[in-house]
Amino acid sequence: MAGKDPYVKVLDIEQTLAELNHTVDQLRQERDDLEIALTTAVEHGDAIESQLEMANRQLHREIQERRAIEKQLRDLVATISQKSRDLEVVLQTITEHSDQMDLHWLGRYIESENTARQDPLTGLANRRLLDESVAHEWARARRQRQWLSMLLCDVDYFKAYNDRHGHLGGDECLKRIADTLKQELHRESDLIARYGGEEFVLLLPDTDSIGALRVAESIQRAFALIAIPHEESPFGYITLSIGISSMQPGDECESALFAEVDRRLYKAKQQGRNLIVAND
């Protein structure tokens, strides 16, 4: 068998060397790339580690927040469920006892409304009910072109009475005064209210100045008759100073009625008390 051609052997060797050189070049490139990668990792390792740690903490916080929200939602659902059950019981009770409850709450409502409009000491109307009544009667008198009268009564020398008999004695006296005034009103439409400490207002719808004066004179006669003792008064018994205002409402508002009656009461007290002033 003939030997291989020496020229072919040389070509094989050269090809092999070329392949080896290429392989060596590749290995060198990979080594250079690895060195670069290692150098970068060394230079930026702390920053990467810090970023990873920060991301880790953020993830941990988000997990904790999510768990807290989930717990709040579970608690809320449980509360709503309980309230729903409670509401069902209440609705069932209302349905079963609606008639009795309607009457009960209606009674409570009426009681609270009466209390809100009543003077607790005398049982008369208070300032709130008086204001409401004046506004209503003023509007009605304007529509129907009728007279509306008001009497403002002030107990004379009442501070001196309180000083002598004490506040409890003063309260008992105010109750007797209120009862006496109530006896002088005979129409359902008339209203008597405690206006202040010792001031009382009588509201007289469809009453002119002559009718209002008659009521005031009747009141003074009644107090002279019962003669509640008042040692500190020059009259010797409880008396009232009375201002009267009578108007046919026009364009003015109801405050004009209060202003006029207050001015006339002041005039009655200035002139010596135990007087009635119906005109300026």
C-alpha cells in the first residue's frame, strides 16, 4: 500500500494549527470577557447587593400591609354580618309589635314636643312656643285684616320679694301668679307665656285695644282680690305693671308688636308701677 502524500500531510497539519489558533483566540476572548465581567461584579457588587436588600425589604413591607388589610376586611365582614343579624331581629320585633310601638313612640314624641314648648316651673308656654304663636297669629291677622293684641306683665318689686322669701318662696309666688293669669283668659285662642324671670305675656288674637284694656283691668282686680302679701312693696301685696300693644298687621313684621308692648311696659314702671299703659 502506497504511503500518504507528504503534501497532504502538510495541509492537514496547517489546518489543524489554524483550528488550534482559532480555538486559542476564542478562549482568549472568553477569558477577556470573563475578566471584564469579574471586574464589573467586583466594582458594582455593593450597589447590587444594596438594591437587592432594598427590594427585599419593600417586598416584606408589602406582604405585611397586605396581611393587615386582609385582617381588617375579615373583621369588617364579620361586623357587617353581625349587624345584619341584629337588624333582622330589630325589624322582626318592629313587625310583630308595630301597633304598640307606634303608640309608644307617638306618646314619647308628643311628650318631648310639649316639654320643649313649656315652662318647667309654671307649666305655661315658654318663649319658643310664644314666638311660634306670635308669628302664626300675626300672619293670620294680616290675611284676615283683624286686630292682634299683646299684654306684657311684669311683677313689681319681685327682686325684693326674692331677697326676703328666698328663691323657693319666689318660685311658689310665680306659680300663684301664673295660675291667676290663666283664670283671666277664657278663649282657647288666647295664649299666656312666661316671657322671662318675672315677666308674662298674654297674646290675644282678634282683640282690639279696648278688649285688651278690659283684660288688663280684670287682671289687676284679680291680684288686688287675692292680695299675695309682699312686705317689701309699697302696695303691700303682689302687683303687676302692664304694657299693652294692639295692632292690625300691615307691612311691618311681628317684632313691631314686641317693641311697642315693651316700650309701654317700661313707661308703666317709670310712672310708679301697678299701672296699665295702652298708649304712648
